[in-house]
Amino acid sequence: MSKSKIHIALYQPDMPLNVGAAMRLCACMDIELDIIEPCGFPWNRQKIQRAGMDYMDIVKLNRHDSWNQFLETYKDKRLILMTTKTDQSYCDFEFSDNDILIAGRESSGVPQEVHDLIAHKITIPMSGEARSMNIINATSMITGEALRQTR
């Protein structure tokens, strides 16, 4: 399997178990994980490790003190927001190896100014009354399609 330059970024995540699951996903797929702080919880390796298991030691993890620091670090990358607030299906989106897939906070997504700043937004079409999926399940689905297209 060739290494992808695609990243997953979690914007101010609320739940340490989801961060652990994201670490495991990224370690297994050999892609980088970016955490945009502040997190909605104290950074506690033990709590995160419950879901991340021993994958915490092999994931390429980048922590950013703020949204602005994250933007400064990745000026040359294309940002793609995974959101329920668009009609653009991830299935009809053309991914590139230069993409960062951004997931918002579990409790509230991203603030409107961040939403407005990101030009590319994708969603998972859902049926019926459903509002949203678990953030890591959704991220896994979209990451799978992005990797299928770029590898």
C-alpha cells in the first residue's frame, strides 16, 4: 500500500474516545492525523488509549494550538469540510492527494466563520429522519473513498 498525503483533521474534538478511534483509523491507513485545539476535554493519554489502543504509538499525530496555526501550517493543502450542511455528496467529489478532510466538533460542528472559509464541503447522503452519523464512522467512509481515488 502506498502512503497517501491525505490527512484527517479533527476540529476541537469533544470526545477522547473518538480521537482514539481516529488515531487507530489513521495508523491503519498510514495517513496523518491533525488535532486542532483546544479540545473539549483535557488531553489524557489513558482515556484516548481506550479506543486508540497501541496505535497511539504508530500514528503520525500533529497537534495545532489553534485554527490559525493549522491554516498557517497547511497553506498548500486543499481543505475539505465533512458536514451535514451541504448537498455535495462525497460519492460525486473528486479527491486529490493534497486534501485534508476536516471533521467538526461532535457537539456543534465548526463555527460559521470556519464553515464559510472552507471552499469544499461534502456530506454523506442519509435516508429519512437521520441527522448525522458518528463522526468517526462518517470519516471512515469518506476516507475510504478518498483513498480509493488517490491510491
